[in-house]
Amino acid sequence: VCARRSRERIAMSSPPPSPTPRMSESEGEDLFADNMADDYQPVPELDTLEGEPGITGEDAAELTAEQRAAAEAEMNQRDRGTKRRYEETQDEEDGGQGRRRMSRRIEQEDDAFDDDDGLDSLTDFKITPGQPLPDQVARAIKRSFERFLLEFRRKGETEATYHDVIARMAEKYSQSLPVRVEDLVEYNTRLVLQLAEFPSVLLPLLHEAALDVVHSQYPTYDSKSEVFVRLVDFPVEDKIRSLRGVNVNTIVHIVGVVTKRTLVLPELRELYVDCVKCGYRLGPFFITDSNDDVKPGDCPECGSRGPFKVNREDSLYRNYQKITLQEAPGSVPPGRTPRAKEVILT
């Protein structure tokens, strides 16, 4: 509504804008322009809510606690109905076997895991910097997180907490799965401690486990898609000016004001190339943060060393955006300059 009001207000009260110079990625967009206050000028003909005629923002703000609770109950009931319809569709397609298959697979892995030595149900595992994670530990971490998503219940709840969260995500074909750190701490404290210190090692395992759970329950979910576990409400909060080298490659929780942002840009994650001489497609080549340059090598069809052309239709990209996060005015010590950090959103 705010975005629509801003556009209509500009169209009604402002002259035709002059051409805006193209914004470069490094410069970004300044969110504190001189005319920022113009977006908040009252426009009576536009200050109305969509829906019932004659209802304004002032009327909506005067809801009593009982009316607000009734409205929330109605929306929850509508969401549950939508979720049930989506689950019924999935059950018709796979016979309702998704969750049972996942449970049986976890039980079989548990039986095999009980025969292994050296690890007591993720209570004594430890990650050594610079050393690869043993396959046994990686399997145990993935299985533990799968159980968390399928079985964890908050106090007072009768159904698995993240069953509805996964259903809403799959219904929208979203890729972000929010997980409260408090819930994960209650389920497995040791895992959270290691996760906070080594996120680059453990987060990919959680992403894979979440994707397995989604595919087991919703087979129509895009097989080429990814699921990203988003940790919510991390309990420890750091200040922007207190970040040091010790915080590199760890999870930090900071609060600030966004003062600049770039456009949403594509980032290559999975590369396919075509041989120009014979047309053979090579790939996929997976692009990671450590891969600065990818060389296809020889074409297996004609033996040529190139040239190669990027296959843009089959290559996969991921969106990212850069923002500048600055200390909030109230948190800056007297006489000090606000500190800022550049953040890359993926």
C-alpha cells in the first residue's frame, strides 16, 4: 500500500521526472535523499485501505484487543484451510507416503549409525579448523536436523512446529526456511554452539537436510531448487563497531540502519558451456566462493580446447544484493562517527 501510494503521489503532485543516470553496482542507491519527506505528505484521496469503502487507516488503528484476536483467528483458519488443500493435493499425487518414507529412512540410518564407533548421538563431536568433516559426523548432523524439522514441538503444541512452516514455504515455492535458534538450542545445544562457530561447514549440511525433508513431503517441489535455512532470533547481539577479526567466518547478530543498497544482481552458481565447434554441452561446473576461474578443459566430443560459449538457458544463477548497514543514531557514543559495514544478502 505504501509503495502504491508513493507512486500515485508522485504521479499526481510531481512534474515528469528527468532521466535518472544508471546506478552502478559500487555506488548503490542513497535511501536518504533530500526529497525523502515528500513520501510522507498526507494525501486524503489516497490515504484509504483497499477493501471496505470508507475505511481509513485511522479506523483500522482503533481495533480493540478482542477484534484484533478475532481477525487473527480468522486469518489463521484461512491459512490452515489453504495448507490442508495443498497437502491433500500432495497426498493424492504420492499416496501420502512422503513423511512415512522419510521416517523409515531416518530409522534405517539410525540402525546403521548405532553400529558405528566414536560418536555418541552428536554430543561429543567437534569440528577442527582446516580439517574435513568426517562422513559419519556429516550424516549424523543431517539426520539430527531432519528429525528436528519433523518432530520438534514447542510447549503446548500438539503438532510438529515446523510442519506448517515447511508447508507454507513449499506452497509458495519459496527457498527460505526460517528456524528459531531458541528451538534448535532446546533440541540440540551442542549443534548450535558448533554452528555459531563454523557456519560455513554446518550450514550447507542443514540446507541439504531441509531440502531432503521438503522433497520427501512435497515431491512436486522444484527438484533444481535449493532450500536455505535462515536462523532467526540469534540470542547474542554484537555492535557494528565491536566486530573484529575473530568474528570472521562466524555467525554474528548486528542491528543497524540501511543507508545504501545496490540493485539485485545475478550470481552464477552452476555453469554449462557449449563447444562452439561441435555444439556439445559441457557441465555442470559448480561455482563456489573459492572458485575464481572455471576452465572446462577439452571437449569430450571433438577433443577441442575451445572456444566455449556459456549456455545461459541451462546455467543456474542466484540473486544477491549489497547493502550498507550503519549504526543506529541512538547507539553511537557521544562525539563518535557512526560505523558502517557492507553486507551481501543472498
